[in-house]
Amino acid sequence: MSKRFVSELVAGSAIDEVFLLAERSMGHKKDGNPFLNVTLSDRTGQVKGVVWDQVARIAGAAAEGDFVHVRAQAGEYRGNLQLVVKDMVRVPADQVNAGDFLAVTTRDVAKMIDRLREMTDRMQTPHLRALFTAFWSDDTFVAAYTRAPAAKHMHHAYIGGLLEHTLSMAVLSEMIAGHYSGVDRDLLLAGVILHDVGKVRELEYVNRIDYTDEGRLLSHIIIGLSMLDEKLKQVPDFPETQAQLLKHMVVSHHGSREFGSPEPPKTIEAVLLNYIDEMDSRVNSIREFVAKDTSDGSWTPYHRLLERHFFKGPIQNESSGDG
Amino acid sequence: MSKRFVSELVAGSAIDEVFLLAERSMGHKKDGNPFLNVTLSDRTGQVKGVVWDQVARIAGAAAEGDFVHVRAQAGEYRGNLQLVVKDMVRVPADQVNAGDFLAVTTRDVAKMIDRLREMTDRMQTPHLRALFTAFWSDDTFVAAYTRAPAAKHMHHAYIGGLLEHTLSMAVLSEMIAGHYSGVDRDLLLAGVILHDVGKVRELEYVNRIDYTDEGRLLSHIIIGLSMLDEKLKQVPDFPETQAQLLKHMVVSHHGSREFGSPEPPKTIEAVLLNYIDEMDSRVNSIREFVAKDTSDGSWTPYHRLLERHFFKGPIQNESSGDG
Amino acid sequence: MSKRFVSELVAGSAIDEVFLLAERSMGHKKDGNPFLNVTLSDRTGQVKGVVWDQVARIAGAAAEGDFVHVRAQAGEYRGNLQLVVKDMVRVPADQVNAGDFLAVTTRDVAKMIDRLREMTDRMQTPHLRALFTAFWSDDTFVAAYTRAPAAKHMHHAYIGGLLEHTLSMAVLSEMIAGHYSGVDRDLLLAGVILHDVGKVRELEYVNRIDYTDEGRLLSHIIIGLSMLDEKLKQVPDFPETQAQLLKHMVVSHHGSREFGSPEPPKTIEAVLLNYIDEMDSRVNSIREFVAKDTSDGSWTPYHRLLERHFFKGPIQNESSGDG
Amino acid sequence: MSKRFVSELVAGSAIDEVFLLAERSMGHKKDGNPFLNVTLSDRTGQVKGVVWDQVARIAGAAAEGDFVHVRAQAGEYRGNLQLVVKDMVRVPADQVNAGDFLAVTTRDVAKMIDRLREMTDRMQTPHLRALFTAFWSDDTFVAAYTRAPAAKHMHHAYIGGLLEHTLSMAVLSEMIAGHYSGVDRDLLLAGVILHDVGKVRELEYVNRIDYTDEGRLLSHIIIGLSMLDEKLKQVPDFPETQAQLLKHMVVSHHGSREFGSPEPPKTIEAVLLNYIDEMDSRVNSIREFVAKDTSDGSWTPYHRLLERHFFKGPIQNESSGDG
Amino acid sequence: MSKRFVSELVAGSAIDEVFLLAERSMGHKKDGNPFLNVTLSDRTGQVKGVVWDQVARIAGAAAEGDFVHVRAQAGEYRGNLQLVVKDMVRVPADQVNAGDFLAVTTRDVAKMIDRLREMTDRMQTPHLRALFTAFWSDDTFVAAYTRAPAAKHMHHAYIGGLLEHTLSMAVLSEMIAGHYSGVDRDLLLAGVILHDVGKVRELEYVNRIDYTDEGRLLSHIIIGLSMLDEKLKQVPDFPETQAQLLKHMVVSHHGSREFGSPEPPKTIEAVLLNYIDEMDSRVNSIREFVAKDTSDGSWTPYHRLLERHFFKGPIQNESSGDG
Amino acid sequence: MSKRFVSELVAGSAIDEVFLLAERSMGHKKDGNPFLNVTLSDRTGQVKGVVWDQVARIAGAAAEGDFVHVRAQAGEYRGNLQLVVKDMVRVPADQVNAGDFLAVTTRDVAKMIDRLREMTDRMQTPHLRALFTAFWSDDTFVAAYTRAPAAKHMHHAYIGGLLEHTLSMAVLSEMIAGHYSGVDRDLLLAGVILHDVGKVRELEYVNRIDYTDEGRLLSHIIIGLSMLDEKLKQVPDFPETQAQLLKHMVVSHHGSREFGSPEPPKTIEAVLLNYIDEMDSRVNSIREFVAKDTSDGSWTPYHRLLERHFFKGPIQNESSGDG
């Protein structure tokens, strides 16, 4: 039987389904007895629930981030759907269909990573080639790099999204490096591939996409630099200035302090990386926003972060007229 | 029988009323069958509705922006009123009372436009007089100019609002041009009358006030300049610099780039136009905000855009005290 | 019987309880008859209510800011709890338990004010000592000063909060004045004690914490300066420049125009006052935010004003695992 | 003999003239002996000078702000004109022509103040009329109010400028109060006359226009409120709310925190005051900027604060052409 | 004999050379007689001069913007080079070497415009092809379009710079339109070619690069839209929505209001145009900045507008050491 | 013989002195021959110079950053002092008096570092104590840490300034950690000592204070994290979360993105670190600014970065009056 998603739940029905336990907090009733508030989610959204009975047993059964099999009755509370949870037991991750909980890239991950490797194999600069050999031969890294999303929301927010975003940028960077004379093609490409490498630890993406503690405390720029530092040590005699220029691309790729880069881009390659990153993220983000909109007007709803409506094309007026 | 307005609907009642079909989008149920989400409105607000049965027939019956006769049952869904729509048929615009759907100025439109014409007739500058002859003798333009609102929200957001706002500014501009020596009275007045002329195409205001595609893509400044360009061509030998100074007033009337003017005011007349526009819009906007507030405290609710409460006067304390 | 707080109300129950009448506004039904909208509150939150019958009598029974004994039926309207009020009568303030309506400092007020007085008694500067004698011997002032909260929201938002905040700053100011040579200890301490003195009139805090008319029209900086002016006149021969330096500390204590100070700090003492104030307010505000959060993750919810989550410490994972 | 102004000095000439001693600071030569740096000014500008000999005697002869008779030789130092001062003696202020040092309004001060008094005499509100009686019968105040400039730079920066600016605003305020219904004409006029009253102490304008210590520490808004407080106490039974509304106009007349007002305008009268003030200041400031420009192009030089060039009108091309 | 450039003039020498008369203003000596201040320029910079004798005759001989043959003596005044001008006569523009006064692109203009035409000939959209036929067959337009600079300062600030910038963007736009599916290649290319078309009238570039009156009053966005409007009228049945989308690209190409676009980009094509324009302008501007720097450190001087130093590469240490 | 400092040079004298060669760039005369521009400096300022003869030999003699013995003639060029350099030879750094070129802390460096070590020895947290053992036993690090300035300009911009600033903050942090309950004293102190540790590589301070290539490309936050990473690896079993919290303090110590921190402070300790850093930097920076001002008015000159004058105290009027 196919899963019943959060977006399909209606008040009045009985629920017997697996969800992710996204949040959990304890409350106390007037009589002093505890109850448990839970937030349950899958890839279509989230719903609140409450546990009134057998609170201690159920609270001990699962932690935030676990999958849970829930039996409940759906009702409404203050205008929102609310599940009164009768029972909730932990389900091992290998018994759920991960695709029900996390969106995944539609592209072929193996082909994408192969294409990136080919590009780094073709580099003219020996120490950069050696650096990528160090990255690609680290299986733990490659497993994470090919699985990580590029963001929690906004753009490429799905399993494999980081790789998809990076490859798109890599292809653009080769075109653009060819267009302007005097651009160090290998350095630009290296910066592109490494700019968001810290996202593999900034985010968690096993059962859901969210920030890790390390991600919130340090940000992916800082984490990525630490990862790069480690790999640089594995390449004998990596030239000091080249290492600094490569790190500079990671440091400055958000373009300005206001957007989280401690230093702005100070080389042509860093300047180009910043534009290519912004362009590719923006294009993907607008497209996903437009794709999600099913209204039949010419315009999307208002996009809060980008502060505008986007134009979807002239209306096809289906009304049959007065007659 | 008088119309039942959106603001008067209550859950549990049967609905048989005409509304505007403001938005419409298709969804799909779990079994793959389609349903239709609609937003219905009149001048008191809007309400969501859903069509479960005969979706294809009903969806084909009307387009966004049409008036529709709706038969429905009012219920609640996730804390909001929701209509379950049984039937919905298009109603020709000439069969509805437009006043139920759009607010209208309380001033006499004919007198207002006459007063503006008198002012332009008294201009000393022949080419400006000729320019306004071109505008006033364009019946399509006059029909739109006397009907357009000055905005979708915020100030003078009703039929005839553009004219009311413009006339108020014109009267102020004559006072102020008389107060400061060296101000070109005719140029200032011309700028006042033309500054928002693009609103007649930026907005639609047949059944409701909303932005047009052209309005969202180009803005009323750009549209107004194009309209002015066209009329300028009808005046033989309009002096080039005068044309540029007049266009400059339209270009700069928002005062700065931040507020949408590509250039800031660079002549005394353009500077004055900007202040007169801001003052008249702000005064109208605050008054309407205060008028709408029916609470009995000294202060209005918080005004989100202007970021403050406004003072309505000291409280008349009606409490009878402890005795 | 203990009070039933707003946070404990549930739809479907009958209510017979005392609340504060926070807001009140009149509406009209379709048939032209009036009804009354009310907002009722206590220290746990607020709830909307409506009076359908005997509107005139009930409306005459109490004003905004009064305590009222309410008999009502709790239901839901558009997804929120709503009380249908049957009756509402005014209750004299001396018959309610003030602590049910306003949070109070957990510190000993008498000890706190004594400690501040000791500090001003130890001042070396005769005219400053004389100034504080004038303040402390004004019983009306002291009563208000020891009772006022430091803010409506954000930090020290409870009875006695102003004193608690001020004393904490005073202790810090003595440490810091001792750390840097060349700081006028007495001037800094005087500035600390007086910087927020206008809050005793900016806010009302009898039945609830809210802004007064004077507070919204003038701000506590302006009110505090006026209070200081008055007391300065009671000290014979207070040196003119010293008076200006002391007022400057009040004027500039928000640090910049952007935060409401007409002038930025221009003396070392004013610079220090600004940092001590910001640090103490921020620390208190974060702690209260963290204390209120009962979820079991490592992070607080998002803090809208400070635009971040705060870290509460690593999760203690209670889940028993797969085994 | 007419005075030789700073703008007319040339290197190589001997100087024997009276200037204002604007700034003064001591330096030390390599051999340990002191020398004196001075800045001398009149209404056309300022020039640096240095005293090498008899430093102690000359330094003791005058303080900053004094008029001084200077005997010197004009030379150049690092590309700027520099006077090597042989002698410098203090000149009592009553022996210099004040007009050489400070620009003065071209309007008739007595007529201007009379016109303002007439306006306040016509007020309908008894307590406001009484308040202005208190102000106008304070001779010290009137003497300062009719002499003060409105600013150090930017607009109305000359003796009598405050009065000129205030009267222009008062006339505008009567027009505008008549244009919009529901505006309290007397309150608006009172706000206009008092909004900048603190400038009489914020600035000094005996020998030159500069900020006073009090002005820099407190700002004219704060000083003006203190002056208003004092006069309000002289009017028996001045209604409390009216006093707060009047003070609110002073507090908020800069329009927003960013421009130095601790609270933004929250009444129609305060909103109008802010626009009238901005409009009159801006018009005056642009006109003076245009008037000072003697170049023969169509545009003024770049105005740094307003960030634009202003248009002076099309060029009259005087070139005789190729023919 | 080769021209002696402004950058080569030294104090003490006699000057007999042609310059551009960039600015001119009249002054008066103490004795009431007039003198003339002039600013003379060529492509290497500008120098001030003064005419003491025969002022009326010389002032009548040339206007701002004329070339002038100058005989003068070079001296210094207040630390800057100053020419004392003995005589100055107008020189017809066809007698000077334009290249001495204006920098010119190093690329082949004919080839660049041919390449753009080829691109528009290959367009699939008939009405866009027709639109460009209208542009390319307007000889006056083509002459200006191939000659105009892209800016006064900052990037491509030389004769032919607009074409060079546009062609570079056109090539990039074809690559990028090919990279992302669903991009309207012809619309993007048309937007690229037309986005800065208003610069042909915003700037003058006959003898020097400067803003025209129209440019300062209206900005190149507004001028370009007016030019586009005119050409659109020459294409029969140009689809209305397509015209608005094309104009939208011109309107929005600066990306946000803050940078002078009344509306932000609301289609994928407009979003891409904005990034391509920013990237190409920035790359050109950095390269010219780096190219101009002749210091031998690793870094350029501080770039005021971009607020950073740029890295030129590691220093080649030429010092021979201690030995 | 004592050194003749840049601030003491006068036009017309012969120079025979050692300076730092701060900048160097090549130019070409009209005849095609090269000349050399140099900038020479010591701790009192810098002066431009030019080499006309024997350019190749002299250019080969020294690189930027070297000390040079210069023989020259001082003159003026375009209003500034300029040296015409006859000869310039490199001087080994050990032959100059470093104090002539770089300002040095007035505090005892050995005592300061000892005091810091005592503080870390008293830490209760074993892994933090171990971490500092790793830092203090690294002699290269300690040598740099005790010598580095805290900034190029602004505050503690002298040899030993970083240590002086850090120790002052450490003392404050102990007071403040004692004042607020629940603050992790050891974590706060560790954050204080390490927050600016990257400055030892961000800046060079051998012959002058300037940014290094690494400093400009990466910023001291990034460099410091890399240094911390390295030392953390030397402490066995340093708890992962503790490491992240410590790094978070370095990452967030500038308080917000706007000031260069990729993440804002998210723990009480990080919040306190930010305030203590700002307060100590600001106090030092204002004091140095006031100390440098020798004018005899009540106010310092305008401080461009802090955008205000600072008050130095009331004027002691030395003028003897009229009498």
C-alpha cells in the first residue's frame, strides 16, 4: 500500500503510518502530569501531534530525527490539523523508503561525479590535479559529496543537489574561462568544485535536511576551509601562494561580508566564481519556485526572499465569453 | 435583497451570491481526480473555496477576473472559513453592482476633472497648454484617468483616487509655486498632473484593483513616459529641453533610486513635486488608516509599513470607577 | 481555587474567571445592532471574546485596563479560541492577585535599592551625591523606580526589572571604571543609574506592561531628561558642564541615531555606559529566551529580532537505539 | 580702507588685517622650542598661520573665538597659502565690523518677527496663545531667536536664518492647514515656530557660526525641549496632553531615528511639520548652492551631500563658431 | 612634432599646445575687473589655467567643449600646476587628432558590428529579426552605436566601448542560453544588444566623454526605452507581450531599484541579462584597474568604489640581498 | 647623532638618512627613459621621492620593505615635499634602530605574557589547559604573539599591541564571568586569548605594520581558525563539541556578518566575547585619538570612522580679556 503523506491527512481519519519525528518537547497539564508535543514530517510537509497517555513509555521510544510508526486520530486544534497520538514506536532507517522523506536529484549521480573527475583529470596544474586525487580517493568524502544537498531551502535542496549545482557551475566555468583571456582555468575550476564542500558537514541529510550543530556554529565556509587544509597537507610541496589563492576562493565566494564572506573576491577567478555561483543558484531557485506554482494566472505568488512575483507567461483565457 | 458580503459569511450557512473569481488553481486528489481551488472576493475581503464535483464543467465556466454566481456551503478548514462550491457560473459585468466590488471616491469626478482643465487652460506656456489640449481631447485617456485608483493599497486606493490625489496636489502646487520666487508654475503644475499618468495602465480597475502584466513588467513611471512621449509628438515644435525637463519630473518623482526613480530630482520643480506627492499620499494614507480603526483606545494598531502606531486623541474614559 | 490562566483555556468549556480587559472595540451586525469585541489577558497570554447580548450594559461596565470578572463559553472561530461572553463586570484592582497578571523580579527589591543608595553615598563628587539625595528622598519617584519594568518585551520585562537591570549595570560599571585609568567613576555610575529613569513614565505597569501616551509620543530618553532637569534645579550650583555631561549620557546611551539616540557617545563614560547597557540587556534577553524553550534539541527556536538560533548545549540522546 | 578678505590673500604679500582666531594649537620644534599653529578666518574662508617667535607672549594674547589683529607675511607651505605671523593682538568685538565675519539675512528682521507675533496673536487656542506670550515677552530669548542662524552649513546658515526659515514655514503651514480638513492649525503653527528653537543654544553665532559644547553634547532637539518645558511651566493649567503633543512635534520633526528624531511623527500635524521643514530647508539649500556657482555650463558642480548635480538651465552658447 | 600631453607639463615651461576647453568660469579681481578660470584637458588628464588680460576677447573666442590652441606659461598655485594663459583660440575639431583626446577600443569596430548582425540574422523569431533590421538600417543609429563608450568611467570608457561590451555579452549569452534549458535565446540576445542602447544619447563622446543634459535628466534606461518604442512602431504587428518582455529587460537590467532599475528582473532572461552585464562590466573594470597600476608590489592600490585591493600575483623579489 | 624623522624634513635641505622603502614604481619620461618613484617612511609618516639618474642600478639595490640609506635633496612638487634621490642603498635590518620605524607598547611584555599564562594555568577544564600548554610551548608562536600589533590602524597599532589588548580583555572577562552566573569562565577566557590569534600572520610587523598577502586573501579569522585546528590536533581526545564552541567564538567575535563574522554569536560566552572586544578596542582607539590631539579647544577634530568629535573637557580660557 502506498504511503499516506502529510499533505493528504484530513481531520476525522485514523492514522497508521510512518513519519519522521522532527521535533519533540515536554509539557505539563494543570494536574501536573506530563504530556508530549511532537512534530511529524515527510517530504510533503509537517504536522503537529500530542501524546496524552503513556507519555513516559512513548517519550522513551524515539529521539528527534528517528523514523516512527505512529497510530493516531487526526483532529483540529486552534485551526490546524493535530494528531492525538495513541502510540509511536521507532522504525529502523533501513525499513523505510528514504524517497518518501527526502527529495532526490533527477540526474544520474554516477555520471555527474564521473564528469567532474574527467574535468579535474584534464587539469594542467600538477598540484591541483594531485589535490583532487586526494579528494576523489577519499571514499567517505565522495559518498557525502555525491549525496549532500546544496541548501536546506532555496535552491538544489535535495539529495544530490550539491553535485548537480557544482557540475552545472563547472561547465559554465569552462565556457567563461575560455571567453576571457588571462583567466587561470584550473584555479577557477578548482574553486568551483571546492567552494561549497563544507556543506557535506554543515547539513545533515540522512532522514531529513537540516543544519548540524557544527554547521550552525561555524558555517560551510569555515568547515570547507578546514577540509581543504587537511587535503592540502596530503599534497607534497603544494605551493603556498597557490594554496592561499584557492582558499581565498572559498572564503570570498559569497561576494561580500553582508552575505557571509569575511573577504570580498580579490582575483579575477574569485570574482568569476562568485557570479557563476549566484547565477546558477538563482536560476535553479526561480525555476523550482515557478514549477511548484499551479495557479493559472500569468504570475507566481510573491517570492518573499526575492521580493517580487515572477512572470510565467501570458494567460490562456479559457472563459467562454458572455454568450 | 441586499448583497451578503464576504465579511459577513459564517460557517454553517448556505451561500447563494455573486463574487469576483480572484484566483483559481487546479489540484489532484489521491485517486488522481482533479479538484479546483478558488479565491472569491468583493470589496470587503476574500474567501477560499474548493470544487470537488463536476470540476471540468465548472472550471470551464469562468476565468480569473470574472464575476461568478456561486452556490456553496460554508464550512471551516484548518481554522479558516472555506466554501465547498456546488456550482459557479459566470455573470456578465453589466449585471453586477460595481460598487459592491470596488470602492469609489466620494468626490464629484466631473467637477474634479473640470477644475484640473481650468488650471491647464490658465497656463502661460503655449506648448504646455497645447500638450494638455492633446491629453484632454483624448477621450479614451480621460475616461481612464478619471476612473483609475492611485494605488492598489496604501493611499487613494479606490475608483477616482488618481484624480482626487492629482487635484489635491495641483492645488498645493499653486500655493507653493506662489510662495517661492523663481519656480516655474506651469512646469510644476504640468509635472503634478502627469507624474502618475502611467497608473491608468499599470493597474486594472474594472472588477477589482490589481496590477496589469505591463504594470509589473515596466512600472507606472516607464508607462507614463511612453504615454507622454506619444502626446509630445502631437504638439508641433515642443521645445526639446522643455520636453526633457517635463519627463525628468515623471522620472524623478519618487525622490530617489531606492524608491524607484532612476534619477533623483535635479530641478527645483522636480524637488517640489516629490515633496508634494509624498505629503499628499502620506496624509491620505494615515487618514484612511485612522478612519478604519474602531477600537476605543488612544492609538491605532501598529502600521507595518510606516512602523508606528498613530495617535487618535486622548481616551474618553467611560468606566464608572470604584464609587 | 487557583486561577485558570489563558494558556489553559480549551474550547468547549465554561469560563468563570477574572482577566484584564486589554482591548475593546465596537462592531455592527448586519441588522444594525452593535456587538462588542474584547481582548482578555493575564500574564500567560491573551484571548479574543465577543459580546452579542446586552452589549450596551456590558460595554458600560468596564474600560480598557480594568480587571473584569467574565462568564463565558469557550469556542473556536476561524481556528482560534474565542470566548462568547455572557457577562463581564469590573473588579477593583485590590481584589485581584497582581502576580497573576504581571511577572515580578525574583530578587529582593529592598536590598537592591539599598545597594544602589550605598553606591551613591560613596560618591566623591559632592554635587552628584546631592543630586541622588534629591532623587532618593522623592518617595513617589522611588516607589515608581523600584517597581517599573525595564521594557515591555525583550529584557527585564517584569515588575522590578528596571531596578534589577540598573543594579547589575552599576556593579559592572564599578569593575570597569576600576579597570581603565582615567574614567570618572562617579559620572559613569550616575549615568548608569539615570540612563533609563524615563521608563517609569514611558511605561504603565499597574495591571499590565504597556506604553503610556507620553511614552509613545516622547520616548524614555526625552522623559528621563525632563525628570533629570527638574532634579538638577534642586541642587544649588550644580556645575553647568557637569550637568551637560550627565545629560549627554542619557541622550547617547542607545549608541547611535539608528537606535534612537539623537547624539552618539562623545566621552569615555558615555561610550562605556552604552556598552554596559547593551551587554546587560542582551545577556538577560538571551537567558530568558533560552529559559522559556522546553524543546529537547540543542537549539532554541529562531529568535526573530536577533535573527539566529541560540545553542543550548549538545543533545542528551534518550532514544534506546535499535538493539 | 576696505578689509582684505581671506579669499583675496596671495603669497608674497605683507598682511596687516583683523581676522577671527578660529583654532589654535601648540607644536614643538626639533630643538624643543614651542611654536604656535593658528587658523584665521572671516566670512570668505580660512587660512593657516604659524608663529615662530615670541610664542609665549603671542599665545597669551588671545583665545579661540577672539578677533585678532595680525601682522604677517604670506607664503606657501606644502602647496597651501600659509601666514608667518609676526604679531597678533586681541581686538574687542565692538571694534570690528561683524558683517565682515558673518553673513546676515537680507530680509528685515523686525518685520519678520512682527509677522510671526501676529500669527500667534490670531491663534484660537488660549493656552497656546499664552505660551507664545511667555516666549515673546522674554527679551533674551527674542534677541537670540531673531539672530540665530538655522544651521552651520547647508541652509539658512547666516544671522537671522532661523527666523527666515521659521517664517517661511509658518506661511506654508497656514496654507496647508487650510488645504486639509481636520488639521489643528494652531498646533501645527506652534510646532513650526518651536521646532528649531533649541538652535539658539546649539549654535554660537557671535563672531562665527559653530556648535557650542551644549549643542554637540545634547543636540537642538533636546535643548529645545528643555526650553519649552521651562516656558510651559509659566502657563497655568496648560493641558497635559496638549503639552505632550507639542513636545512630540519637536521630538519628531526630523522624521525618523536615522535623522536624529527619537520618535517618528505620530500625528497629522507632526507629519506635516516634518514635510514642511524638509521642503523649506531643501529649497533654500539648493538655491544657495546654485547661486554660488559661477561656471557657465548647464549644471552645478556635484553636491556631495545630496549626491547629484543640479540643472541650471540650457547653456547659452557664446562661441562664435567656425565660420 | 608630437603633442605635449597634460601629464607631461612641468612648472616653469612655456606652453604652445591644443587642449580641450573642459570648463570655464568668470571671476572678479578686487579692483572689479574680470578674469577667466579655465580647465584644459586631453586624454591624460586636466590642468587649471587663468586668463588675466584681454579677458573679454578670449572669453568670447571659445565655449566649453571646444578645442583651443593655448599659449601660456606654466607655474604653480597653492601646490598645483597652473597655466597663466596669454592667448586661447578655438580650433575646428577636424584639425585635431581625436585620438589625443579620447581613448579608442583596440578591437576592429567593423568586425564587431558584423558579428552582432550575424547573430541577429540567425534569430528564429521573425519579429525580433525585423526589429533589428529596423535598427541596423538606421545609419545614424549605427554610427552612434559603434562609436559610443559604455561609461564615463569604470568600464569600457572609450570610443567603441559600448559595442565591445555588448558583443562580449552577446557571446556569453549564447553560451549560457545553451547551458540552461528553457531559456528564450532570441529574447536574451535581443535584451543584451538593446540593454545599454540609451547610452548613445546619455553620453556625449565627440571631443570628450561626458553626460549630456538628457542623460543626466533621464538616464540611459529611460532614453533607451524611448528609442526602442520608436523602432517597435516600425515593425508591423510586433506582439504586445513580447514588446513588454523586451522592454522589461531594458528596465530591469541593473538588477534592483538601488542600482537604478525601477523594477527587478522577473523573467529568467532578465535575470540572466543582469548577471551577464554585471560580470562583463566587472571583469573589464578590474582588468583596466590592474593594467593601469605600475607599482611592483603584489597588490593594486585601494579601489574606492569596489572597496578593496586586487591581487596582482606574488612579488618577484629583485633585491640582491645583503651581500 | 639622532635620526631626522620624516615629520621634520623641510624643503631646501640635503638629506642623508635611513628610511623604510615603503613603495616603489617605475615611470617613463617623454624621451622614453625610465625613472623611479619611491615612498619612504618611518614611524612619523611618509614622503615621496623620485630617482632621475642611475635608475637601473638604484632600482636593483632594494625591494619594497627594505631599509634604505638615502642621499637626497628635499624640494617641493605640486605642493608636497618631494625628495630628489641621488643614491639609495639597502641597509640590513640589524643595523637600524627598530624603534625609529615602529611604535612599541609601553607595557612590560614579559609580565603581560606571564600573567596570561597564569590565567590559563588556573583553568579548571583539563583539555583547555592542555590546549594552552600546546600554544605556550610553541616558541615560534609565542615570539610572534608577544610582538604582533592588534591592528594596522585604529587601536593597539604597535608592537606588543595584540598582547596588551588580549590581556586587558582577559582581565575584564574574569570580572564579567564572575558577575553573571552560568557563564563558562574557562571557555570565555580561552575565546578571549584566541580570538585574534590569526593577526600574527594577517599582519607583518618586522619593519612596518602592513597586511600580508595571506592576511588580505584570508583575514585573521580564517587564519586563526587554521592555527587553532593545528593545535587542537595536538591535544588527545579534545571533545568535539568543545572544539566547535571554541572555534565558534573565533568565527563570531566580530558580532555580525556586516563586520566580517560569517556567523553571529550563538552562545552567552560568544556574545560576551564580542562586547568585551568591542569595548576594549573602542576605549583604546578613542584614547589614542584624544592623546594625539594638541589643539586647545574642548573637542578633538572630527573622527572620520566613528563620525563624531570627542569631548576633551571644558576649555581653560587663557585669554586675558579686554580690561
